[in-house]
Amino acid sequence: MAPPNNKEIYDKSNSFILNLETLRTTYKNQLIQYQQAVLNYVNYMKQDGSAKEQYVTVKGQQFLGTGPLSQNNSATLDQCISSCANNSQCSGATYNPTNYKQPMCLLRKGDGNLVNGLASDIAIVPKGKQLLSIVQKLNQQLNDTNTKIQKLSKQAEPTYDELNNKKTQENETLINQFTQLTKERVKIDEMLNEYDTLDLTQSEGSLVINKNYYMYIMLCILVILIVFLFIKFASPSLTQENSSQLYQGGSRGFLY
């Protein structure tokens, strides 16, 4: 099996990071809710103890306590609440108006948590217990989320280690490449200096050649000019001499 390439490692690492960030965001939100729930519970418990107990209802939940206390056929939810409030041993109740042959109010005693019930069940508990139940529920959610974060972090460790090793190798490669490039830059600078020197020598040589060439051209032009002037000034003398010879020849013929 071929080892994972860099892209696979980075993709896997990014997936872990994204999931961890999502869980951490969830944990922060749950923590805010938990802190507010604890504050609500503490503030409620600080109220005057002589105040009449307040009851709250939660649909779809049941309150079981530690055991049954009594039951009755309260016609309404309010009547079931009154039955519990008027019984000093009642710590909560469950009311269901439809799932039995007649409405049923089940009073319970002892401490306990709310549990999931039928859709038509209605849990009746003191407000303090309901607030405490919220605190307990959020506490459990925080524990679950914290466990998921720890588990995912542990799963991500090998990938992070491999990613760190890859990064270390890449850094070493970059350092080696930088060193090599630095050496090559020195060589390139030397080659450029040599090229500049050679180019200057060639330029100076070209200047000398061009100078000699132009001098040669000037000399040729001067020679041509001299020849031209010589021919020009020599032609009248030749013409005059030829005319004189012709005249003398003619005179001789006439005398004859």
C-alpha cells in the first residue's frame, strides 16, 4: 500500500481541524447555556423559602422520582398540580389526559430526573427541580461534547505528527535549496562579470577595427581625389602640346 501523499495528509488534517472547530464552537455555546442555567437555578433557590412552591410542566416527559405515592383521575392539568402541591410527600407527578381509559394523575415521591415519556405525557415538577434538571442536562451535553473533542484530538494525533514530519522535511528541503541557490548565484555573478569583461574587450576591439576601416576609406578617397586632380590639371598641358605638334606638322606640309 502506497504511503499517503501530501494532499491526502493535508485534506485529512483539514477535516480534523474543521470537525474540531465545530465541536469547540458547540462546546462554547453549551457552556454559555450551562452557566446561565446554573445562574437561574442559584437565583431561584435564593428566593424567600416561605414563598409558595412553583410548579412547571414539561410535555413529552415523565417524573418517576424514587417511587409511586398515589394516583387520581384529575380532570385537568391544574387539578393534578394541586394534588401534588397539597401533598407534603409529593415531589412531582405525571399527567396524561388521553392514553388511559380516563385522565390519569400519577403522584411520585423522592428525588429523580425527568425522563422521556409518551407524546401525551406531561411531567409536573417544582420549578427548582426543573431548573436543576436543565443544569444536569446541559452538564451531560458538555461532558459528551468534551469526550468527542478528546477522542477526535487523539485520532488526529498521528495525522498531525505525520504532517509535522512532512513540514520538517519540506523546511529542510527549502533550506538546502536556498543554500544551493546561493552558491549558484555566486557562480552566476562571476559569469556575468566575465561576460561584461569579454563584452568590453570585444567592444574595444570593434572600435579599433572600425577606426582602421574608416582611416582606410579616407585614404582611398584621398588617393582618388589626388588622381582626379592630377588628371584634371594635366589634361590642358597635354591638349596644348598636341595642338602645337599638329600645327607644326601642317606648316611643314604647306611649305612642301
